[in-house]
Amino acid sequence: MNQRKVISFENIRVACKSCTLSQLCLPMGLCAEDVERLDSIVKRSRPLHRGDHLFRGGERFRSLYVVKTGSVKTYAPSEEGGEQVLGFHLPGEIIGLDAIDQSCHACSAKVLETSAICEIPFQRFEELAASIPSLQHQMYRLLSKEISQDTDMLLLLGKKNAEERLAAFLVSMSKRLSKRGLSATDFYLSMSRHEIGNYLGLAVETVSRLFTRFQDEGLLKVDRKHVQVRNLTALENMAGTPPSATHQQHSN
Amino acid sequence: MNQRKVISFENIRVACKSCTLSQLCLPMGLCAEDVERLDSIVKRSRPLHRGDHLFRGGERFRSLYVVKTGSVKTYAPSEEGGEQVLGFHLPGEIIGLDAIDQSCHACSAKVLETSAICEIPFQRFEELAASIPSLQHQMYRLLSKEISQDTDMLLLLGKKNAEERLAAFLVSMSKRLSKRGLSATDFYLSMSRHEIGNYLGLAVETVSRLFTRFQDEGLLKVDRKHVQVRNLTALENMAGTPPSATHQQHSN
DNA sequence: CGTACTATTGAGCGCTCTCAAAACCAGTGG
DNA sequence: CCACTGGTTTTGAGAGCGCTCAATAGTACG
């Protein structure tokens, strides 16, 4: 319906390397004019540091956040001080979609390392999206994708054992990092073993033991937070997720 | 912005008891005219029966589905014949939101008992929503809510033990049924013990044992699929979900 | 009334958690 | 440079929750 000059995500990225849009996880086909409109409502924030919060549970929801560089974890503080890590967010990934419904953040978001984050005021975004059908559609897809990912996670927590969980986690990290142009086999984990375990529903000790075992088995080389994947295929098989779902990309 | 005569969800329900809209889980504030427009694109289907599929994994995504009466389970068929039950869907609840992104259903939806289901062709819905801001907003909220619910489920599978899981499941059923005007303390479960266990990440035997124990403890009376809750408060405490989040309703 | 399915109950085992301690690391200050 | 300190990670040993296997009981349906 909108037949104006449509450019692809990749082109946008090349054409406008430093603009926030290139960092958005909205791989959308928008015309250049609309890209600018979207870009104009995005706030760039000063760099945040380890431990800083994007928002805390209970706060009013105002904006979505997109990781430009660095990483963020979202977690739900439970009673008696414990917490459930809900996710780790890498560059290009969006945070806060779960808060639209209640207009209130149910979870907290904490920066894991020095990071650059974009803020998208939701009210303004919604108004903008109303006038750009393809943006609207991308937003639906984004929300839907979040649901799919949660679904995958449900399957992981409901059916997989410790070994499969950690393998799935590592494969996920590998894929997501490589999607951003980073190495798929050599990376640093910004989160602690404790946070990984919490996220995967495992005890710290179990995670640690598995890292050791994976290394002994030659699947990877690990030194503290530095992970080098030696046999990605084996990890994928172990994770049990048929690569079909994760591999297929959209042409937009 | 839209100051035309706005009527609440409850009013709609009274005014138009048999219309599909009253069944939609879109508790939205739409003007009467828009309600009709929405209603006009909704397809009512003949009653479906136990075992019928709304869709299967792999099929192209065309429509969202809303349960009018009865119940539906969604599940992801995994390799080697096993399956992961992803959710049970009661009257008023929507199915298929996870398929928007890939335009393809990743899971299957099977009717658990004789049910009436509304079909909402997504393409037409999206067009309609583009011209009705409040509908657009409700759609965002709906998608967002789905994410929140998945998040709750992640917490359940990641942190809760068997007892807490079944308690949470029963409380959830109770709340969702009562929201539809059905009894919060006396209901029939349309799904098997096996399906409950699968959903909660537990073995059938564990579920069965817990039902027995809950009954022995006076929390509920259970006869096969017929459940009578005797002590809802105790179940809520056991589930460990602070009722704050689930109780608060929206005024729309 | 027999068949197939679902649910319940029991016994034993294994995966993962818990508890505990040691090793390692980063930062600080003497 | 080294000792000290607080944190994280690793490693070990033991226990328990929930799974598996197996048998019985109950239910639906022809």
C-alpha cells in the first residue's frame, strides 16, 4: 500500500551508521522519511554503567528501551529478597514490552556492563506508528516475537535438563551476537554464573560444573567470562532445538 | 482524542449479549460504531469438538482465534513425538498471537471439549485497527499482557516446586473462570492430568499425588475432573504469587 | 461385560539442590 | 610487592524432590 521508495534494514544500516535506528531491533522496511520521523522521537542517553537501572518494578511505564551497546538483564524481584532473571538483552534488543498492558513495570532492568541505551517514549511512538502502517506491523511482529521467545523458554524450563539448558543458552548467545556482527564462537559473558543459573532455573554450582564438563568434553574453552565455542554443532544438538526455527530470517 | 460516545466493556456485554465482541478478550472502550465494524470482520465458526484442531504447527498464519465457550490447548510438538503444552485457553481468551511474527504457526491448537470459537482474520483486523486508535492500543495491551503471562510462567517453571506449581495453576483457573462469571470454587477441568503435568513441567504421577494431598489437607475436593476449591486463600499463599498483580483490574 | 484409556498409588533411583570449603580474582591500602 | 578483603567461581559430599517403572483401580464406551 505504501509504494514510496522502500529501503531495507541493511541499507539503512549502511547509509546511517550512527543513527539510533540502525540499532533498533525493528528490521523494518520504512521509507527514508519515516525513518527520520522515528529517529526524531528516540532519545539517546548518556552511557550507563554496571548496576544502573533503566527502570524498577512498580515504576510507571513511559518508554521502551533498545540496547545499542553493552547488555542489560531484566529480573522480577520476588518476595524474601530472591529474584528471577527474566532475560538478558544484547545490542539491538528491546526492553519493556511487557509493561504496555499495565502501564507499569512489573520487572526491573539493570545494566550489566557499560552500555548505551536508546529510549523510545511509548506514547509518541504509538502516535507515530498509527500513521505508518509498516511500522505498526513491525511493532506487532516485535511483540509477537517476544511471545515466541518466551514460549521457547517455557519449553526449555519445562522439559530440558541442566545440560540442555546451558547448551541452549550458549547457542542463543552465539546466534544473537553473530547476528550483530560479533563472533559466534568467541565472546565474553557479561553476566555472572549466578545470574545464568537463575535465568536457567539451575543452581550456580550446577552451571559451574557444566561449564567445566563442556570444556572437558572439548565443546568449548572457558576462562571465567570468556567463552570460546569449539563445537557449535554439538551444542546445538545438545540444546535439542531444531535449527530450522532460529535460522530462517525474514526478508521484510 | 476520540471523544465520541465511549461505552465500557461491561456495558457492551449487557447491551449485546450474543455478539462476538462481548466474548473478545479485548476489554476495550470502543464507540458503538467501531464495535460494529470490528464485529463485522469476525467469523463465527460451527461448534468444534474434542480433538479438532484450530491450526497445526507449520501452517500459515491467517487468523487469531477467540474462545467463546469451551477450552483449547496450545502445544508445541517436539521431536520424538513428545509435546510441550504451552497453555490452556478459556472463554474470552485469544489464541495465535505468537504466530504474527513468522506469519506461520509454530505451535498447534487443539480443542479440549465442544467449543465455540471466533476467528478474526488478522489482515483485516490490522487494517481496521489502523483506523481505530483505541483498538490499536488495546491490541498492544493484549500482546503485552501475553508477554506478562509468559513471564509469570517462566517464574513458575524456574523457581517454584511441584506443590506451588499446581496451586498456581488452580488459582489461575479459578480467577480466569470467575472473571467470566463462572464459579471460582467449583469447576470442571477439561484437560487430563497428563496435560496438566506437561504444562507445569511435572510428571502425571506427581500431579495426581498432589491432587490427593491437597484434598487430604482440606484445600479442595476433587472427583476426577470436578474440582471444588475449599480454601482459595491457602492455595493463593501456596502459589506464592502476591495477589496484587492479578487482582488489579483496569478501568479502560 | 470387555477393552482401552486415564488416574491413582507404591517403591526405588537419579538429577539437581543444598551445604560447606577451598581456590581464585579484583581492588585497596600498607 | 604483599597482605587483606569481599566477591565470584570451582569442587566435593550428601540429601531430597520429583521422575521412572510398575501395578492396581477406576471410568468411558462399544
